[in-house]
Amino acid sequence: MSSSGKPLYPTLLRLQHVHPNAWQRAVLGEGMAGVGAVAALADLASAWSVVALPLAVAVVVKAHDLLAGWLARTARPFP
């Protein structure tokens, strides 16, 4: 955890609306790096997949956070 008590993954991405728990952060970060490493070692992907896959997942998570914030702002109350 960082010095502020928040986990590193949401802090780096500055997540405000999406709050992944511990196992989700592990799958999104280290899990995707592991999948990229296995794919690179099996010659199914280039060595760049070890870096590119976690970055692509981080972009998708941040986009989901931005979309969740936008939907929360524009949502009308249900009558």
C-alpha cells in the first residue's frame, strides 16, 4: 500500500468511481503480466506483450472509471 493507505493500482490510475478489491487488482496487474510472459515464452506473442497487456488493461479500467463517472453525472432519478 502507498503511504496514504490506498493501494497502488487505483492511486496510479486515479480511479474515482471504480474500486477493484485485492484479487481484482492482482488479476489486472500481475495476472496480465503473467499471461503476457507465458504467451511470450510460448512464442505466441512478442516480448512486448509482457508490458503491453497490463498497459492495455489499465487503459480499459481507466476508461471504465471515466464512463462510470459520466453516467453517474448524467443519470436521471427513476420516478
